Amino acid sequence: MPALVQLVAQLPASLPAAVLVVQHFSPDADGQHLVNRLARHTELRCRLASSSQPIEAGTVYLAPPDRHLLVKDRQAPYVLVTKGPRENNYRPAIDALFRSAAVTYGPAVAGVVLTGMLHDGTAGLEFIKRCGGRAVVQDPRDAEFASMPETALRNVAVDYAVPLSQMGTVLEEIIQGAAPDPAPSIPEDLKHEAAIAERVVGTTDDVAKLGHLVPLTCPDCGGNLWEMEHGQVLRYRCHTGHAFTGDVLLRESQHSLEETLWVALRMMEERRNLLSTISTREPSPYAGQQTERLEELKKHVNRLREFLLNGSVTNANANADSAQQDDDYD
């Protein structure tokens, strides 16, 4: 929010463009409070977006908490506010807004990525570039959190990477500049993805038109994933509408792996406790064997706990071979 406040403060009330904003915040955040905060620092009109609201120049539209912000109809533009599937685990998602704006306005769009964590907005900037628009990011050295700008710079041919203090001037120059002539046609795959986000279509056949099925599952709904075949940013999508960049999907698989290992640790500890109880209460000719099994299980429990507590899940693939050599058991 401090970065956003600083940016809108640089824009004049006479700005001949609308500003549509997605910020990642809690689903139960007070959107109107955030709008009021912005309004104290800018001469632009500030509004919490609502469906069918006309898009007007000189106005800031903030996506409501837990809702995607989309745009429609270049001739009589208005906003759509939807509770569609999350993209990159976010709702509202930057990618969803950027794609919608790119499909609707083509080269008349400038996409801006400010300070932030993880990867949302990178694919969206590529959507904008593919439709002839401009891509602007905050200089990572100037950002409180450099992850989002850095990811965008690594994956997209960004037009401007500038400190926040210069961004208002850059945006005014872009707005005053002439649009490319002739304007590029809007790619059909982006039109199709925009329709999916609007819940116009959304079946396996629809997604199959955009990519090919891969042996991966959606971390949000467990459905099949398709790898998108267009653009340079590696992306995946399920037929219900969840979408991920490759980086986000990799991060999700790491989280799933860690959760699975914690469950395994719990089950191994429960098995160890049960074996301990059996060995003390039911003496038998097999007591020695039970003790050996118990000691072996204790080693596995301790090793797995150490693995988890040391944060080694991120290196799981690198350590898999050595772990297998150290401990081969059923």
C-alpha cells in the first residue's frame, strides 16, 4: 500500500486514462478503507470496483477483497467483479486483470508491477506485451520486496524498469505517446483464456485448445493440468479455471511434499509408540525382534524429524539419492 500511495500521488486529476489496481490482501480486508486511504493522497477519483461500473478516465478502481477485477467492451468499457478460480493462488490476481485488459484494450494498456512477493503479474505482463501494450516494473533495487519485479524482468521484455519516484512521469509519457500502427491482432488463445476467467466457457475441451495434458494435478482442486503452449512464460491451467506459472506450481509441490512428510512423521511416531507398548505388555519369543524393529523405527523418526526441522524439504530432490543409499527399508 505505501508504494501504491506513492504512485497515485504522482498522477494528475486530468490523467486521460483509468487506473485499475489489484493488491494482494486478506479476503476479509476492508476494501473501502483502502480506497479512502488512497483518496487522501491523490487528485484522482478513487472507487472500490463493482460489476457493470463504467470505466472512466481520471479514476482509480481497486479490486475488492477476494474478487477478480476484469474489464469488458472497449467501445463502452465497464468492469467485471467476479469470484472466479484463483490464479497463482491469488484472488484478486494481477494476471487475470492484465489478461482481461490486454484482450479488451490491446496496445492501449500499460501494465505496472510494483514491489511484492512471488510471481503474480509476470505472465500478465507477457499477455500485455503480446497484445501490443507496454510493460513497466519498479526497479528491484528500489522495491521493498524485489521478488515480483525481478521475476518479471527475468521472463518478460519489460519496457521500463524505474524507481517508484519516476513511475508517474513514465506513465504519463506512455499515455501521451501514439499507439503502435498498425495495432497487433489479439491472440486467440488470450481471448479464450479471458472467456474462461469470465466463466463464459470452462470445460476440458476448452482448456485442451490452449495446451496439452501433462501428468500433473492441480494443487487447488486435484484436477488434471494442461501446459499452455503459447507465450514464453511456462504456465499451467486446469479446466475449472485455476492457473499457475511454473514457478508457483513448483512452490506448491514443495508445500505438498512438506505436508506429506509431516503426516509420515506422525504415522511413524504412532507406530513407534504402539510397538513400544506391545513390547512392554506382551512378552513373547519375538521380543528381541520387536525391540530391533522399534530401534530401527526410532532412527527413521529422528532422521525424518531432523530433515524437516532443518528445512531440507527444499533440497529433497538433491538429497534423495544419498538418503536412499543411507537407508533402504520397507
